[in-house]
Amino acid sequence: MPDALRLRPVGDADRPFLVDLYASVREPELAPVPWDDATKRAFVEQQFAAQDAHYREHYDGAALDVVEVDGEPAGRLYVHRGPSDIRIMDIALAPAFRGRGIGSGLLSTLADEARASGRRLSIHVEQDNPARRLYERLGFEPAGEHGVYLLYVKMAS
């Protein structure tokens, strides 16, 4: 993990970056859709707003953080810490920061926290998400299915 990596709370000024990040994650799924760019952007902004509202309503007290590398916004990490479970609500990195060990480092840090506190670490992952390989490599195991999502858990040990 880079030395100059830090997490900081999401602020209002981060919205454009976060919408662009969300768009980059949704890009493969929207590529075949026959909409013009403006329609795709409006859809992404609406979906981002709905997701953001859901997280804020259902995960009271969650840490909603921007991942920075060398002072530059690189991604987001949203985590809810419950009494028996540390739930990764969302982890995403901008394309320029993927494949550099940043995500693995963040997940390893959370796994260490879960282990030290005796909690499990969990995340819902879309069934066709290529990141599933990363979670499995890091010791996460499928523990349930919820529609298009699989629940992955890493038990404290």
C-alpha cells in the first residue's frame, strides 16, 4: 500500500469526484445500453443519489471516507462498524488507481481490525463482479445470496 495513502471523511465538495467514481464502476454495465452520453450521465447521477441516500439512512454512524493517494482523491471506502460485524458497504477505486495494491491493503487493514475486535468482516458483491477473485484470495468466503449479490464474509480468527 502506498505510504501517502489516507482516508478522510466525505464532504460536500467531493460529490463530483464520487459521481465520476460511481460512473467508472458502472461503465461496463452501461456500455451496451443505447443511450447518449447525457442520458447515461443523468442515470448515473440519479443512481448515485439513491445509493448515497440509502447508505446514509440505513447505516447510521458509518464511516464514509474518500481514499486519497498523495493528496489526490483515488476512491471511496464506506464502512459500518457494528457490534459483531464490520460491514464494507462500498469500496471503489478510480481506474488510475486500480491494480496497485491499494484495495488489498485497505481490505487487509479492515481484516486486521475485525480480527483484533473479534468481529467478522463482510461485504455484498455483485455475482458478476471481477473483484470476487480478490475477496476470495484474501480469505473471504461466500455466506449467502441476496438477489444479484453474494454476501462474502471473513470470520475473525
